[in-house]
Amino acid sequence: MKNLFKLCLSLAVGLLITIPAFAYPDVTNDHWAFNQIQTLTEQGVIVGYPDGTFQPDENVTRAEFASMAIKALGQEHTTVAQPVNFTDIDPTFWAYDAIQKSLYFDLISCQSGGDVFRPDDTVTRAESISVAVNALTTEQISTMKAKEVLSKRFADVNEIPEWFVIPAGKAEILDMLVTIPSADKAKVEAERPATRAEVAAILFDMMEQAKLNPNGKLAEAMRKKTGEGFVIEDAFVQGSVGTIPAGTIIPVKLSSYASSQSSQSGEIYTAIAPENYITKDKYILIKKGANLKGQMLDVRDGKWFVRNGVLVFDNSLITTTNDQTVPFNGVCEIKKDRNWFMKIVRATLKGEKLDVSPENTIYIKLLKPVKIDLTNGWIYD
């Protein structure tokens, strides 16, 4: 039974790690938005329908778009202290938090109170492109300049709503004014409902531009977090992503007592990160208090004249302070440091007994690299 349990746990974790990126039967690789749709699907920003399709020509509601935009910017874990009251949604609404975060980050705007959000209305091209532009720090342009820029490519400039002219001009300057490829002269079609494919392309462009020039509030939220803690010397940083390499040794504290004399192989254990894990530049990789979970891979009691005790921990998961649970593969074999005399005694008589109290630290060796978004602590799995 113990071996069966270990096999089942290993298979479950293996499946969690190796599930391939989803391929939609109705979005072939020659679809104009194929790359954007696949990328956003892999990152969990957008999802398909229960039947496995993506339905690229369907529309998106305003609530759905707000949720997607916040995920695309990596701000789904942000806390908003002073929410805005709407007359048509309340805190029980499924996208309430995302809508509040969209307001906080100035992606959308509304009156101070008593306004409506219209969550179930379809989002228009103008609304979705405006959100993308609002996520950025952009140069100011005049209405005249915006129309001049737009008229070079679009046939319906005079039909664009006045409020959208400048955002549309900025989007065009940044090559973010997404249009479905056509043989005819392009049209902005500002008030037409945006399709799911267009939304994917708009959000993709927003993500890429926000990495370079986010607006003021996003810039602060996307700043890499720093702090004190346990320094992982070999960790490296590329942009806003930190990587803990395979082979790294990290300290953890068990949540309960473990012993070669009383614990059992296959027994589940939990542990916590006793301090922040940080890079040499003090960027926080994993915050103090993250929970780790695994099983005791090999437990054998120590017996005099027979054998030394064996106590091996096999870590499989971590739950971060963001409440994200992902694979975190590592192993730790408990050994005791002895002076030369005791080493001779143990080698001759054997019988070493191993135990770990909750206040003691054990050191887990990572078996696979771990990549973390340094702006929000999100682990890429």
C-alpha cells in the first residue's frame, strides 16, 4: 500500500507538470491571431469553452474583459482598499474584484458613485483598445495629430467617437490598433463588439507594452519586490523573472515532529519557509511563510548492530502566500554531523536514530528549477 500511495502521488504530480498547452480545434496555426491566443492560453489569461473550442469570432462581455486585462497584467492578487460602488454589481459578482482593480489601475474610469458598469454588455473595440492604452505611459498628442495618424491607414476616421480619437491615435502610434486582416482599406470600427480573437491580440500587445512603459500605478505594482532573508547565491534574474536553479539547497522548518523510529514511509509532511528566499540583490523569490508539502520517501528505524536509521523527505508542492499551489520538487536526507570518535562508534556498532523537531531546520535540494515573477511572487508552472 505504501508503494502504491507513492506511485499515485508521483503520477499526480507528474500529470500536473506535463500537461501540454491546450490546442483549439477552431484556431489553426494559420489563424491571424494564433500566436496571441496560444500565448495567453498558456499563461492562463484566456480559456476555451467546455467543448474544447475557443470560438474566436464570439464576443466578450465587459466583465470578462476586465478580468482578462487584470490577469494579463499579472495583478489578480492586488488588494484594493477603497472600492467604487456600482448600482448594477456588488461584491458577490464573480468579476467584482477584477473590475475594482481595473478602476484602481486607471484602466477604466467612472463617476465617484452611483454609476453603472454594464458587466454583461459586450465590450467594444474602442473600449478594449482604450483599456490597453490606459495601461501605459504614453506621449500626449492632440486630436488633430491623432486624426492625422489614423487617416493614413483607416477609412472611417470620421466615424470614430470623439472620446476615442486620441486613444486610437496613441494605439496606432504604438502599433496596437488591432484590426482583422483584410484586402480592403482597414477600418477602426470603434463601436463594433470586439471578437475573442481581437481581444486576445489587444491584450497581448498590452502585456508587451506594459513591460516597457506601464502607467504610474502599474509601474509601482510591477516593481520587483525586495527584502531580507536567506540568500540563494546561484539564483539569477532576467527582467522581472527570477530563477532558482535545480540543485539549490533551501532551508525549511517542519510543521510536526519526524523520526526514523516512529514515522512511516509514505507519510505526508508539511513545512514552511522560515524566512524569505532572496537573490544576491535582495529580490524576493519566495516569501516567508510559504507552505511546503510532500511525503516521507524512505523511513527505516535505527537498530543497534543492525543499521543506522534512514529519514528521507520528498517534497512535491508549495503553496505561496498568494495561495498558489504548484510543483516544488526537492529531496532531503537527514544526517547527523559527528566527530571522528562517534563516526567510528557508529560505523562499528550502528544504530543511529534520526529525528527532527518542528523548531529545527532541514535543507531540501531542489530537483527542478523554479521560475518566479518577482513583481508579485507568482510561480510559473
